[in-house]
Amino acid sequence: MSDNKHLLIVYHSQSGTTSQMADAVIRGAQSPDIGNVEVRTRTALEATAEDLLWCDAFILGTPENFGYMSGAMKYFLDRSFYDCVDKIDGRPYALFVRAGNDGAGAITSLQRILKGLSVREVQEPVLIAGEFDAARLIECEGLGMTMAAGLEAGVF
Ligand SMILES: Cc1cc2nc3c(=O)[nH]c(=O)nc-3n(C[C@H](O)[C@H](O)[C@H](O)COP(=O)(O)O)c2cc1C
């Protein structure tokens, strides 16, 4: 349908735990209760500026590596920033992060770059740090569902 809202989910995962979080986010975003929202999923290495320009809202997921977002996520933003700056102002976004023990550096590094794109964080990041607790995937599902439902309802 042409009046569908567009939700982009971009993530990177090396050893698979951020992927599990991404799967839950996607599941939530594609909840059967939500209509009129088209979900596009890309890995950070696949994603391009065109994906960001296409979307009405986006969700990024990354592991923390060396106190920062993953190199793949940084590379996506490096490749997209200048094609998107001034063109996606105000778009709502949310983050999910997986970290061995911390995660703060991944979150703040993403928020800093995204501030430069003048986009709006509309939910608290979901951070799973330490031993991977699959019970917390429900929070990832909620993140995706809230973003899609908010887009559908026009609340963001
Ligand atoms: C090269 C490398 C650097 C890492 N640096 C950090 C770090 O700075 N802080 C942290 O909490 N965890 C760090 N970790 C742990 C990862 O965040 C953790 O293994 C995470 O599960 C990886 O996500 P993935 O399973 O989706 O690849 C690092 C892991 C790797 C491989």
C-alpha cells in the first residue's frame, strides 16, 4: 500500500548475539497486530544511504567493540552521513546494543553521530551486557513493536 510507513532495521553481529536481538526486534516490528508498516532489514555492511532516505523511522543494533560501535556500523554511517544530512531531520530512531561487560561507549558513540543527523531518539536503548540473557529478548521485541506501532499510530 502506498501509504505504508517505512521502518528500517540495521544491525551488525560477529558472534551472533546481536543477531538474536535483531531477530527479536524484527519479530516485534512485524507483529500481526500492526498494519501499514513496511519493515526493511539490512546488515550494516549491506545498508546504504538510500535505506535511510527511504525510512520514516529506524532502529540500529550493534555490539560494543573497543568501547565503540562496531566497525561495520561506523562504516555504514561513514558511507551514509553526507547523503543524509539535512534530509532526515527529526526521524525517530532507537538503539539496541550487545556488550561483553559495558555498552556505554557503543551507545554514546552512536548518539553523538546521530545527533549530527538531527534525528530523534524516541525510546531508551536496549542494552544486554554481560552473560547473554535470552530472557531479555522480550525487551528487543518490545522495542521493535513500539516503534512500528508508534509509526502506525503517527505518535512519533
Ligand atoms: C574485538 C572485540 C572488542 C570488544 N570490545 C568490547 C568492549 O569494548 N566492551 C564490551 O563490553 N565488550 C566488548 N566486546 C565483547 C562484545 O561486545 C561481545 O562479545 C558481543 O557479544 C559481541 O556481539 P555479537 O555476538 O553480536 O558479535 C568486544 C568483542 C570483540 C570481538
